[in-house]
Amino acid sequence: MVIDSAEKKLYDAAAEGNTATVRNLLQNDPFLLKKASFANTKETLLHVAAAGGYVDIASILVGKAPDMCWSRDGNGMNPIHVAAVNGREEVLKVLVKKDEFAAMERLDRGETVLHLCVKHRQVAALRVLVSMLGGFVCAEDDAGETVLHLAVRYKQLEMIRYLTKSTKIDKKSKNSKGETPLQILKQHISYSGSDRETVEIKQLLRSPSHSSQIPPADWLSKKRDSIMVVAVLIATMAFQAAVSPTGGVWQDDTTDHKAGEAVMAYKDPRIYRNFMRSNTVAFVTSLSVILLLIMGLPFKYRFFMWALVLIMWVSVTAVGVTYGASIMVATPVIHKDSLSSVIQIAIIAWVGLMSLLLVVNTIRHLYRKLRDSGRELPSWVKPTFC
């Protein structure tokens, strides 16, 4: 097919990265871009700009024809695939920002643009794509292999370092043959020997996953609203208990008391002191939780997440103590013996529950440590709650 001179000029300008010429030609003939695309069915002008890394031209083209991001060349690749293969990071940023769904288009055998980055050793391009596409890094091809499987198969150390340390990719995922990345590495050791590079890759695959630092933040983001509601509820209950204690307040002034003072403080001073202490603790800790959630401290770190859990545990326990003090004051003397027995059972149950939670979380922590180390786990360490 003979290409019109204007169309040829447009292709030549795109191939040379001549932005001014491209802009002038498109301004003179608004339909030139469409005609040039039909004239050459193997690749579009955007493919040419992507391959050459011409950011300005790519911006002009996607601005006038956004659908060009989906066009396939003779190899079945769209412009985003081409930019990735050639390591054109700036072009990738422009195209993916324009249409990230085009970046998720798959090639033959289900390969993604990230698999292409691994095959063509384009680490910088991979970093750009992961930062913009997030969880797409965990995508598998038709053989069930992630980019980590592929990077290990090709022994690309720099790629493996990035994937294992900076992404959420699962180091234990299995391909369609049931092979993990570590098992794939062991298959190649017999051929390549245990060189320093192989040893480092093995350590990276066995080390605790980066994703193990994510759950606290994920847990908090899912439970944030619920925690806030509980904290507000506890603060409201504590405030109400302080201004309206069990038994009410005196309504008149006498030589023994003044109006507005708690009746409980005169009838049973010891219980009243415990009541006020626990109620104050519940009020202050619940306000602390509310402030922590509003301020948005870095809960991605386990220290802050566990600090929040501890404060909530103290707050809930203080509410329980406040309830116990209140019901002791309100219960007639004739029933206090039986009430004491109930309170003792409740305390034992509460301590037992807290101890059980401590044991469960300890086992879960040990399970994760053993699992991430790559060791074989005994059957008794594989509880269903892990």
C-alpha cells in the first residue's frame, strides 16, 4: 500500500521524535492521524513514539486519540507493552495514566506487561508499572506463574530484590505444576552451582515477606470505623456514669453533704473510689483512641497498631470494673454474697479469655515466622486459625 506523502512525513517525524512537525501536520489535517493508522496496520504512530521514548509526541497522540493505547501491532503488543519492552519509563507514565486498563491487557499465554519487563530485563519500567498498577504485580500467566516465578527462572537478582522487598507478591505462590519460586530455584542449582548470586536469591525467597508488614494497616483501615464507634460509645458511657453515678446525687445541702454530690461516695466510699478510678481510666483511654484515629499516626508499623489494641483493651476492662462497682452499690445486702460469686466467675472468665487470646496470637506469630523461613512445619503448628 502506497502511503500518502503527508502520512509518511507524520511517520518519519514520529520516528525521529520531531514534536513540532507532528503537531503542525495534525493541526493542518485533523484526519491525518486516522488515515495514517489505517495506512499501516502493523503499528500505529503511538507504537513508534513508545518505542522511541518520545514523551511529548505520545502525549499529543493519546490526547487526540486515547483509543490508540489499545491498538495491537504485528506482535500483538499495544503501545504500553512496547514502551515497557524498550524501558521507556516516562512514556509508560503518560500512557498508563491515560488508560491503566490498557496496561492490563494480556498477550499470548496470558503474559502481562510485567512479565514482559522481566523477560526484557527492564527493572525501572517494572517499578513504574507496579507503582501505578499496584496489586496487578500478583497477576499470573496461563501457566500460573507470577513475575517472581519468571524472575527466578531467569535468575534476575535485581528484579528479585525489588519484587521480594518492595511489593506484596506472594513468595509461596505455586504455578500450575505446583512449583514455588524457591522450588524453581532449586531445580536450577544443580546446573549452575551454588554461586553467591544463587545464595542471595535463596535468602530473599526465604526471608519474611514485605506483605507481612501490611496487615496491621489493612486491619486498621477495615476496622477504623468500628473502633471509632466503640471508643465514642465508651467515652459517652463514662461521661454519663460520672455525672449520674449509681444511686444518684444528693438534692439538698446538709451538715453531712452538699447538693450534687454522689450518694455512693457517702454510703460506700471504698467502692466509690474504685468506681471513679476505673471510670476515669475508661474515659481517658477512649478519648486517647479517638485522638489517635483522628491524627492518623503511622499504623503501618506494628508498634502503633499494638499500642492502639492495648489502649482499647484497657478501656474495655475499665468499663467492666465500673459496671462491677455500680452493681455492687445497687445490690441489696441480702443478695451481695451471690453477686460476689458471679463477679468472681466473671473475672476468671475474663482473665481466661485474655490468656487464650495471648496464646493464640503467640502461636500465629510463631507460625508466620516458621512459614516465612521456608522450614517444614509440624502438623501441630498448623492450626486452622492461622
